[in-house]
Amino acid sequence: MSEHTIHGFLQEIGSVLLQASAYPQQPRNHSHQLWKLELPSNRTVTFSTHLFETVGASQMLQLTSLEGPNHYNKSDNDTSPCLVIASTITAKAREQLIRTGSSYIALHQGSAYLDGTFYQQKHAVSSSGKTPRPLPWNLYALARFIIFSPTIPHQQEIADILNTTQPTISRTFSLLRHNLKQFDSSTSLTQKSNLLSWLEHVYPTKHDFTTYWSSSAPLAQQIKTVQKVLSATGTPSAVAGVAASDMYSPWKHPQTGLILTSKITDFEEEGFFESSPEKATMQISIPADPTRFTTAQWWSDESGLPGIYTDPVDTYLTLLRSKEADIREAAQILKTKILEGVMK
């Protein structure tokens, strides 16, 4: 049984249970109810909610038989999206739920996927009651290398790219095996899918420092201007977010630019003015993770891109946090290309 209650988890991620036929505190095997949730985005959604103690292959088959193979369709009069709640949901089951457009809450893992957005419990603690130590940035970089590379690079090659040592990379591989039990040192589709699902849930997302700017110039010109200013001062930068995704998997004309850089820079002399996040046309972000620059440089060089762009996995993880319209479908298209190995 999970140590976290359903209500406690919802409150912690900023969601509110507005209406339900029953209000259980813990998952049970098996009940089906209609729940109305107010999500952190202020969007209200009524879910066809299934509660289990655990969810694996057998429970997924049970769901399919109950609600049909196509997106777990309900009756003609009920079009509510599916929400699965359990103490533990296996990685493959989470992947299948996401693939079918369903949502889930995995209490034991402290994670959720609701209406196309991932959430992580903010104050998850270890069984000893101590806050776990932050994982090293090289660990996430290594996971990205394995996912977007046709073959896993040699440890010394990864060490050279990340400006560290081969023994450090060897220890990082061991740490990855410790944190991801399914890790099997291969580049199979299942392995990459497991790694990507793990990154979706554990990669830190709230430590970057971002400034917001607006300009009337076309977005492509805004990006070129920002890059020119940063290049003139020798400041590392990389195009990220929707603009980078448009390079890898054209989906729509991006409305907002996102550029990673390593220091605060003023762009007023270039025709920009400071803006609110809601009205900004350009976001300049200083990432907490320094490996995002190194994997961007390596990937862009290897792929012959016309500039420096965050690597495909980095770009995908950024899309998941974007608030642009239709971003969920764009993210899914990019994810499919990443897992199928057709990025180049």
C-alpha cells in the first residue's frame, strides 16, 4: 500500500478533486468511478477513473476489455478520458497509458500524467525520512546519449564530450543501473523507451533562471539577433523548445523562442523590451544543468545542423513543460521519431 494518499498527492501538485462518486484515500483493486478534477492549469476535466493497488500487464488487459482497445473508449454517451490511479504502475504500463492518450497517478513513484502534462511530487522523501541527494547532471546526460545515439558511445568518448574522466562515466553507468532497474546496457527500443519514461519523471525542471523579452520582428530574426549578441561576447548558447523541435520534426510555426545561455544579457539595444511570461516572444534561460550545452554542441556537430540546438531528448523534455497550444501532439511526434531512431 502506498504511503501517500490520493488527496495528499493531488494537493501537493496543485490539483483539486471537485466531484466523485466516492472519495477513497488509497487505491484499491479494482473500482471504477467518474471523477472531476481541477488541474494545476486551471482546466477542469471529468475522468473515467480506475483505481488499482498495482498496474501491470494484466491490469492493462483488464482495462482494454472493460473500455475497448481504441483509446479505452467508453459507451457512446461517455467520452470521458481514462485516468488510472495506483500505488505502483510499471514503466511499460505508464508508456501504454500515455500512448493511448490516457492519464495516470502513480502514488508510490510520486508521479502523475494528467491531461498531457507530467507532475512530480514536490517533497518525496526516502524511507529513512531524509531528503535524497540530488542526482548528478552527468547521469541525465548519459541517459540522453543512450536514447538519441544509434549505438552507445564508448565511455572515454562520453567523458571527453562532458569534460570529465572515464572512471566518472563508469560510476555514472553504475548509478544509472541503480536508479533504473530495467537498464540493460542496450540500445533496444524497449531500453530507450524505459530510459525516456524515467527522464520524464525524474529530470529536475524548476531550477532554471529565465528572463522574458518581446519584439515585433519575426521569430526567426529574433533568434538570429539573440545568437549574434551572445556569440559576440563568447557566451555559449543553444536554441531550445519549440524552435528546436521545429528543426527536428516540423509541426507548426513556433510563436515563442527559447534560447539557453550561460549568463544574464541585456537585449534592449537590439530592439527587445522586457516582458511578462504571458506576452513574451523570446525566453532567455540559464539552465541549472550545464550538460545541456555539451550535448547540444555534440549533437549539432554530429548532425550537421545550421546552428546549435538542444539535443532531441532535451528538446522533448522541454516541450513537455511548454504551455504553447497543441504542444502535446508536437511532443508525441518528436518522441516517436526519437524512439524510432530517425532523427538524422
